[in-house]
Amino acid sequence: MYAFSYHQPKTVRQAASLLAKNEDGKILAGGQTLLPTMKQRLAAPPALIDLGKVEGLSGIELKGRSLVIGATTKHVQVATSEIVKQAIPGLAEMAGMIGDPAVRNRGTIGGSVANNDPAADYPAACLALGATIITNTRKIPAEQFFTGLFETALEPGEVIVKISFPIVSKAAYAKFRNPASRYAMVGVFVAKRGSDIRVAVTGAGSNGVFRATALEEALKKRFSPKSLEGVSVSADGLNGDIHASPEYRAHLIGVMAKRAVTAAIGK
Amino acid sequence: MTTISMTVNGKAVTGNVEPRTLLVQFLRENLRLTGTHVGCDTSQCGACVVHVDGAAVKSCTMLAVSCDGSNVTTIEGLANGAELHPMQAAFREHHGLQCGFCTPGMIMSAVDMVNRLGPDLDEKTIREELEGNICRCTGYHNIVKAVEAGAQAMGATGQRVAAE
Ligand SMILES: Cc1cc2nc3c(=O)[nH]c(=O)nc-3n(C[C@H](O)[C@H](O)[C@H](O)COP(=O)(O)OP(=O)(O)OC[C@H]3O[C@@H](n4cnc5c(N)ncnc54)[C@H](O)[C@@H]3O)c2cc1C
Ligand code: FES
Ligand code: FES
């Protein structure tokens, strides 16, 4: 790892001004992505701004019909929170499927969303649940937030403060893990709020997380795994690598979507 | 260089580190606590697991400066003098190790597992929870048996991590 200067702000405002002052500086949250990347010298930020001591950035609360989760809330907190289990149980389960216990003890929701790894789990939950990413300067709907591979709508110097999830009637996540990395080879998050049905897919798209509209249309007729029988997903625009071909990933999307719908109905 | 202070295995320690010093380097190189191992250095293997403020973390994936003011427990902090911690005793009793390289991380993860989930752990839970700990020798069967027995023994003595 190359040397860098280290800053430990106490407030979001201080964090933002440190980011503005340190060109190419980066925020450090749980470090579960950033530190391995820096150790491999794939990133060499000259300054790190650690959010670990910023007050009020971590926490889970219900606000009206929304579940609001602070940016530095760890995966383990979301996975085990009674509030999340009551409000959107599928989200708690999803957080419990990330990596391994030690990674969940450090990794944060804000870091995962900001990183937008094409195989990460939270982007699928945000897109399917219609979340809003709240930063120090504005509110960004998930639809507009995830813009490509490791790309987001965040401007330089912008800090994610919290993420707001509207409470839905049914939601669940099904993940086919890459057995070595634990990341999603294909992960499908389904959510139903009234007649609004969304199916978001991670791990498969060559441009990152996306909505599977063909599956959404099929589920609008009836929210049942049966509705997905015979609906095929196109392999166009899907990833192919040593782990799985685009065709195999397309097939897995259908299988994971059925499992997610079955799980959502059971909740 | 920055001066940091923390409590390690119940003792107050201070040291001078660069911001890029990893927690595992601080433990091994500054404090000479070499029980915590570095297996992969890429956040995969779990040989470096220690407890920071009561939670298991990969010490190769955490900066020492971020732990300023924290309470850290390493494998050296588990035994009570010459008496092994019940989880350590269970690994010995059930042959939960061969070369022993992964063992410190396995044991720290196992103790964390009991602290979070209680002493009654079934095989499936143990295997899932050990997802972040890799062993190249044993084939895991005896590790799983050791964790199950160690968890029961911890429950029987009402013991959590000594230093926490
Ligand atoms: C072994 C292993 C297995 C894993 N498995 C999975 C998995 O199965 N699924 C999965 O989804 N993830 C997985 N991860 C990644 C993990 O979830 C990370 O915690 C997460 O991707 C990044 O969160 P972090 O808090 O660690 O962020 P960091 O690593 O600290 O930061 C990541 C990026 O986000 C930026 N950032 C962080 N917080 C903010 C903020 N509040 N505002 C703006 N920018 C910010 C940082 O500058 C950096 O660029 C795994 C990681 C490891 C090491
Ligand atoms: S050395 Fe830290 S996870 Fe392998
Ligand atoms: S005993 Fe050798 S790596 Fe586990």
C-alpha cells in the first residue's frame, strides 16, 4: 500500500470539506473494499477520510412509511436489526448473505452502494425497493444512482449520509454465490408494492445492476413463481467469464427470480 | 507517524505507526504478538481474525489508526495463564488442526460465533459461519467438531472472551 495522509472527521460537514481540500482523497468506511484495492495498488489515494468517528451516521430507524439506514451502518447491524426484520425482512436476509461474518462486522451499506460493484448485493435491493440515496447535498433515486460498472451519480466530494427504503408489501432476495468470492454470480431482488413490481438483477449485467422488465411484466399478471414459467431472459448484455457464460447467467436469473418470488410470498 | 493507544488483551499499549500500518502489522511487528497470522493478505482467509470492540474482524483489512482507543483481543488473550480457553482446549481435544496456521483465526471466529449466537450450534450453522476462514490441511470436519464442543464448553462455564 502506498503512503497516504489520514483524517478522522467528527461531522459530515468536516468530512466533505476534507474531501474538497484533498484532491483525489477518498472516504474510508468499513474498508472491506477500499483497503484490499489499495493493498493491490489498484488505487492509491493520497488521503483517506475515515468516517468511523463521524457522529450520527450509523443507525436504523422507521420514518413514516420508510426504513432509513445511516451510511456507516454495518452489514451485521442490518442483518440482525429487529426493525429491519419487521419492516423489510428480505433486506435483513440479504445483508446476512454478504461475504462472511468478519466482512459483515466491518462493511457498511454506504460503502457498498458507493462502490457499486457489479456483483454486490445492496445495489439490487436499492433498485428493486426504489430506495433514495441521501447525500450531504441532495437526494438521488436509485434509478439514477447506479450508472455503470463501479460508477455512480456521486460527484467528487459528495458523501452518502443515509439510504431510505420505502416499505413494500413483499420482498425477497435470492443469490447464487460465486463459491470462491461469495459475491453474487447472479442475485435477484424482487419487491412488490401494490401493483408496482420490480425485479433487480446483480452479478449478471455487463453494465452493472439492472431491472429485468420482462420478468416484471410477467409478475404483474400474478405475483407467483408460476407466472415466470416459460419466460426467458435474454443473454444479450450479460457477463461471460470463467465462472459462467452469458447464457448460463440468463438461465440463473430466471431460477433466482422464481426462488425470490417464492420466498417473498412466504413472508 | 501518528501515536495510537489501545487496549490489547487487557493491557494498555501505545505505539507510533504510519497511517498505512495495518492492525495486523501493529500487533505482530510493534507488539510482537505473532499469534495472529497473515495467510493471504487479500481479506479472504481469516487467519488474521482478532476481536475489535467485541467483534471479529480481519486485522489485515483494518488500519491500526482506525483502532485508536479500541479494545482488541488476540489469540494470546484467550487463555487464563496456563489454562487454555475452552475453545482452544476443544481444538486440541478434537484434532481441529494440523499445521496450525489457520487456527488462531479459526478460534477467534469460533469464539465470536458463540458470543453472537450462543453455545448451541449445529453443524450447518458452524460451517456457514466459518465461511471466511480457510484451512488448507484439515478438510474442516474436525474443526467443525471442535467448534461444536468448544461452544458447549463455553456455555457450561458461562464463559465469553476473558478480556472482553
Ligand atoms: C472477502 C469479502 C467478501 C465480500 N463479499 C461480498 C458479497 O458477497 N456481497 C457484497 O455485496 N459485498 C461483498 N464484499 C464487499 C463488502 O460488502 C464491502 O463492505 C463493501 O463493498 C464496501 O463497504 P465498506 O464500508 O467496506 O467501504 P470501503 O471499502 O471503506 O469503501 C468503498 C468505496 O466507497 C466509498 N465510500 C464509502 N462510504 C462512502 C460514503 N458514505 N459516501 C461516499 N462514498 C463512500 C469509498 O471512498 C470507497 O471508494 C466482500 C468483501 C470481502 C473482503
Ligand atoms: S490474512 Fe487477513 S484474511 Fe487472510
Ligand atoms: S491446520 Fe493447516 S491451514 Fe488449517
